[in-house]
Amino acid sequence: MTTHFIEAEIDLQQTHLTLKEAVEEALQEQGAPLRWAITKVNKEKQTAQVEAIVTTANSQ
């Protein structure tokens, strides 16, 4: 198992999910999220910046 630090931007207008669900869905594309935090919100663009630690299986 490997951990990675990632950043993601969530478009708050383009999702029908709750904010928590939208963040977790975006992070699942990168791995299994261990923890995440919203670090910035842009009110004009309606986006949220997320920083996260995710785990992935080792490729061997």
C-alpha cells in the first residue's frame, strides 16, 4: 500500500451530490481517501480546492 498527497478542484455547480459525496467521488479516482480537507473556496467560480491523502495498492 502506498500513500499519496493529492489536490483536487470540485466544481460546486456541476454536481447533484452533497459536497461530501462530490469530494469523496473525486478522490476515489485517485485512490482510497484516508483524510481530506477543503482548503479554499472560490465564490465567484463556485469551486472548492481539496487536499487529501489517499492510498493505492502497490503495483508489482
